[in-house]
Amino acid sequence: MSTSPTSLHTTDSPSSNTDAQSGSLPAVLVLADGRVFRGTSFGATGRALGEAVFTTGMTGYQETMTDPSYRRQLVCATAPQIGNTGWNDEDDESRGSTIWVSGLIIRDLSARPSNWRSKRSLQDEMASQGIIGIKNVDTRALVRHLRDKGSVNAGIFTGDEAAKPVDELLAIVNEIPSMAGQDLAEEVSTDEPYIVEPEGTPSQSDTLTVVAYDMGIKTNTPRNFSRRGIKTVVVPANTSFDDIQKYNPDGVFISNGPGDPSTADTMVDIVRQVLSAKIPFFGICFGNQIFGRALGLGTYKLKFGHRGINVPVVDVATGRVSITAQNHGFALLPPHVDDASEKLSTEELTASFDTPFGPAHITHICPNDNVVEGVALNDGRAFSVQYHPEAAAGPHDANPLFDQFVTVMQEGKAK
């Protein structure tokens, strides 16, 4: 069930004071490990709590901020200036244009947006949605700290709260639950099913139907299906297998989403039913982790995650490298591995392994750290990737994966 992303904030009413609106109120970022970064506030005022993470994307801050996968996270932008392109009404990746980040951490806020699509400034949109930001932070030092120490819980405190003793603020931060063990998908998922119709006028008999589980789905995903003439029925997280049968799906899709995949037992059981019924399956990000668990793989929390639009991924079958958009703090363990620190050769990592649904194999890895980036059944009817072929923002190298899923569904329908 969708809930307001501001539920983790104690947010004051936007100030009418000109200095406050311009972001001159003092602000402080306090990390759970005791590191403190001071700056000034922008957007709303008050308090924002969450896990501090960083994204390396140089563009696409609007898509990042409206991505439901960032639920309960304070996002640090590595790009030195944010707000240049303002805020438009076209690039939101959430239904209802909801900003899902808990807070935004930046170096420099652009004084004036300059883009032909801009409707308002970034800070005006943040203020209207009650989202707190801190600017004038040494983001390079912060990112180096998070890379060295790992993502940690943190709080942004503005105005009078920023003047409180650090020990008092640190005590507040230390009460934030760890992201590990958090089941957040239902907080961002749709409350009711809805349909995204195919573009054009395909004949009724030729139209494929995908049931897409909304674990925090980005709007560009059903849009990609629609462009390919596919009807998408988006359903809430944990909708039973029996309930989706009434849509007579040609394929089942599971989206990206926030939280710890080890908590998604219901969805894992649903995927096992989908695989047993031999319905084509495609998963992205959280969907990749759920699919992996359905095949018997474990999951673990990454030190600082993969977040950005410039992450390389290797297709182990072809050796081809794609530059991808990513946003995940958890990953799949390789087959027969219980400890993520265990070092495997590429041959060991990608060797075929047995599952209750037939043999499977790892399809993609990240050359930066050998993280599993994709898995598939050997017969090709079910596959998933950790990265985002729908991009938004990001490169389109991986977009043909949607075509691959269409082909699998067409072949299944022809049988």
C-alpha cells in the first residue's frame, strides 16, 4: 500500500522568510558513525532520516528522486551542481509525481533553472512535497567516506535543530532501523491494479499481455512494453498467483523496488508458481533478486551499492560490455556460495547450476566487483537482470532485453 514518502520526516511548514526560501538556514548532515557535514538547507525545512547513499549519475536527478527504489534513503549527488534543468512534468518515474527520496545532499544548487521543459525550480518542487535538502556539502569527501566505510544511516537537520549538540542528533540517527531486514515494497506499490494499454492499434488476437508486479515500478517500464504493442496489467506487490490467472498473462514481470530481498518470501513463492506453470518471466533489479531466490540463490547487502547511470556490465556469453543504469544496495550470491567475500573465477561464477525448474546460469556480471548482474534458466523462458534496461535516466544499451522478453512470450504463445 502506497504511503507518503514524508512519513519519515518531521517536516516544518515551509517558511515564508526569503532567506529560508533561498536555503540560507543552517543545516547539518549527521552520519551514524559520527561523521558530520555542515551546510545550508533548501527545499522544505525540518528533519529527514534514512540511509545515506550516493549516485554517480551526472544527469537525471528528477528521475532519481522520483524512483520508488530510493524509499528511506538520503541521496548524495556526485555531480557538482544540481538543479540546472529545474523540474518538469514529463520525467517523473513515479505515479502521481511523488518524490521518494527521504532527502537530497548536494554541493551546489543552481541559482536559476535553464531548460525549455522546466516548469519550476528543484527547490520549489521539494518544498511543495516536503522534501528536505542540504547544499554546500563537501560531497567528494562524503562519497569517499561512504565508499570507505559503506552506506550508513544518517539524518539531515535544519534550522534550530541544526544548532543542537551533535551527540543529541547522533542519538536520533542511531535509532533509525537498518535497511537490512526492511520490507518496503508494499509502502510504494500501487493499491489497486491498473492497465497500461499498448500503443497503436494491434489486433486483439496479436496483443500480448504482461502482468507486472509493482514493487516500486518506474513509469518507463510499462511504457517500454506499450511501445512494443504489449498490454501491461500492473498489480500490487504480493498479489497471489491465483489472482493474476484471470488476466491470462503471456508473461510475468517483477519490477525494481526498495528494501531487503530476503524479506520477499511471498513474492519468491509466487515466482516459483509462475515457473512451475512455465509462464515466461522477466525481472529487473528487485525482480532479479526475487527470481534468484526462487532458483535457490541467496542475497546479501553490498557495502555501498551500485547507483548511477555509468555502470559496466559484461554479458558472459558474448563478452559484450553494456553501460547501464543501476540502483541497488543488495545483490545475489553466486551459486553454492554462502559468503560474498569468497572469490570465484569467471568460469566458477557462471557455471550452470541445478534448480527445481531446470538448469540455470549467471548471465551477466559487473567487472568492477564481480557482482551478479543477471540470471536465467538455460531454456531461456525466464531471465532477469540487476540493472535497468528501461534506464530513465541512463544509457539505452540494455533496452533490447524488452525485445528478448517479447520473443520469449511470442514463442510461448505459439506453442
